[in-house]
Amino acid sequence: MNKHFDVIVAGMGIVGMAHAYTAARKGMRVLVVDTEHQASGASVRNFGFITLTGQEEGKPWQYARRSVDIWRSVARQASIQIDQTGACFVAKCKESSDLLEAYARSKSGEACRILGKNELQDMCGGNFSEEIEKALFSPHELRVNPREAIPKMRQWLTNHLGVEFQTNTHVNRLGKGWVETTQGTLHAERIYLCMGDRLRELCPEVWQRRKLQICSLQMLKLSPPGIRLPFPVLSDLSLIRYPGFAGMQESRALSDALERNFAVHLKHGIHLIIVQDQDGSLIIGDSHAYGDQALPFQNEQVDKLLLSTFRELLPGVETEVCERWMGSYVCAEDGIAFSEEINEGVYAIEITTGAGMSLAFGLAEEVLNHSI
């Protein structure tokens, strides 16, 4: 391939797709290259949950707000099914209730509202535990099936925005205006490396200097239980993992209560999220283990804790595990994302939280606006 492009994007996960979309919308000639034949990393191993509520104030919240809007537009144009809308954060203890009440009153909680026990049960067919006294409902969120959404987005970018894809192509070296790959040397004015954990191979100095790590997650798919959840559901354990909640004064009391009652869950970084596919199956997770690489070994105790937490929230729901897998994402000690120019016109880009689906489009707009 001897063509010259305006932009080359390395990586066809959601961060790479977002940068390709943004560049193509600006009228640029875009090529996306990837080592794999299809996306198989963090972007297709997650919940497909695009979240605004609970994001940290400032840029993260702004990225998420913009990403939700773009996802709505792209989903409509690319025939990507939005499986669920909104989100429900449930409270099983007074400390959780106090935190959710405070969030609903805050600026970030605009348009969110508190649901009482009866209203929550009515919305979800009476399937929740009677111990849940209230919940916070947010109307902002979207949920897509990432295994279907990412391939559909790729097809739409090709057919409607003229983005070209070159798969089975490994990036070996690069410099100003060029990328040397296993399929030959490619040329472009701007190069965006959206490679997730593969950035470590190409740019080890960036990886080491920013003290990047891999967070590994355990995920489960449950057989259709015959119920329909209109929105994703998050438990008390989730609240302290979302900066928008964790940064509030009321979160201290919740953290103390969870330490007393859920020490083992916290040790494994467990917080329960439940989403539902169109066929009725449920995706639940996850856990958090940090290290220099993503190991393939699953901890059975973690799966049992996830399932027991699920059954405590939905005690009458009959289902069984039909899939298990490990997810992973790049993480950092601080910050939620970065874009670093490592050579003239060459940028290393990472979202360093598990919120790639939620932040990627907003981040991509900022990166393109500042780099072109």
C-alpha cells in the first residue's frame, strides 16, 4: 500500500475508532491499522456501558457528556442497537442512601432523581431485594453490546466516511510522517497510537515514565432469566469506584461501612454492574487486579463473590453462568487520559481508566482540535 493519508490510527478499539471518526468528519483521509483481524481487546470485553453519572467533574465529565451525544448519533446512523438507557444506582445501607441523596442535589446530579422502594420495584417487575430502600436513577447513560457495536462501527466508517482499514498489520517502528509495518511503510501527516496495552511494545519509554499498568477484570455472562431490566444496575460497591461519587464528603462513611462488611470484596476490587443484552442474557462484573501484565487465570472466589452479590440484589432471579472471560485496560496512578506527542505529528494516546466507551469520543475531539 503506497497511498498517502492525512491520518493513520494504530488500533481499532473504541479509542482508535473515535479518533478515526473525528478525523474523517473533518474531511481527512484516514487509515486504521491493527495487528488483529478484528477488535479483541478491552473494547469488546467490557459492559458497553457509556456512563456520565459518577464521572469526575471537569474534563472527564465533559468528555463523557460529549461522548454520549456522539454515541447516540453514531448508533442511529450505523444501526447499532442501544440495548438500555439510563442507569440505576441502588442503596442497601444508610450510608449509600445518604451519598446518593447528596449526589442528586449536586450540580453533577442534574436530571437524576431518587427512586423509592416501590417505584424501583414497579420499574423492574418487583425483582429487587426488599432490603433496597432507594436508588438513584440517571437518564443519561446508554448501553450497547460491544461485540456487535465495534464491528458495526467499523463497517459504517468504511462505507459512509471513507475510512480505510488494514488488519493483520503490526507496527514495528515509526517517525515523523511514516509508520513501518509488517505490510510495508505507510505515510501520513498525523499518526495517532491508540493501542491500549500494545503501546508498551512500541513506546516503552512512555509506558515506564507514566508508570502505566494493566488492570485485569473478571466478567460473567448469565443465561436469560426471563426478566427485563430497562437500565443497567450498579450496587453500593460501585459508588466508591466512581470519582464523581467517591469525591463527595458522604463517601467517607460509605467507605468505612464497606470496609466493615465487604472487606473481601474490596480486596478484589469487586463492584457489581449488571447490564442486559437484547436476547435477555445478563452481563455482570467485575473485579480489579493490577500488575505489569494481564494474566489469563481466573479466581473462582471472585466469581463466587460476584454471583453472591448479584443474588443478594435480585434474590428470586433464576439463571446460570454461560460464559466467563478476562477483561483488561491500561491504568495509571493519576489522571484519566493522556495524549503525548512523542515525535513531530506522532501522538501516543491512552484512556487510563476503565471508561474508554464513555470518554473516547470526547477525548478524540480534543486531541484532533489541538493537534491539527
